[in-house]
Amino acid sequence: MIKPAKTEAELIAMARAELKAHADCPDGIAISVLRDGDSWEFRAQAGGATIAKPGYPECVAMLVQIGDHLCKQYDFEE
């Protein structure tokens, strides 16, 4: 089965939409896509003030789950 391909911007937009629907995340979280061979995953980065806010660890955990789910559905398009 061939998976449809999405760009980094499309994948990040999908992740942000799911995070907004399922979690109360603090502002200031940067999301990027990290490729690993034929696979990919999301990475979150934030400054110390954002990391210290309530809900940040839960948002990162949710982002990992979203990435696992989307990686099974979509390939990364260069």
C-alpha cells in the first residue's frame, strides 16, 4: 500500500490542528519534522518559559502520539 505524501508544513499543520482539538498547549512550541530513513517523527522545541508552563509535558507527549499516528498514514514529501 502506497501512502500519500505530505510536506513538512502540511504535517505540522495537521499536528497543530489535532493538538488544538485535544490538548490545552501553551503558546511558543515550535514543531519540526525529523526524518529517519523511510520514517519520520515530530520534534518539539520551546524556550524555558514555555517549558515551565502547565500542560507543556502533556502537549509533547500528545505530539509524539499524533506523530506515530500520522506517520502510519503519510509519507514525508521533500
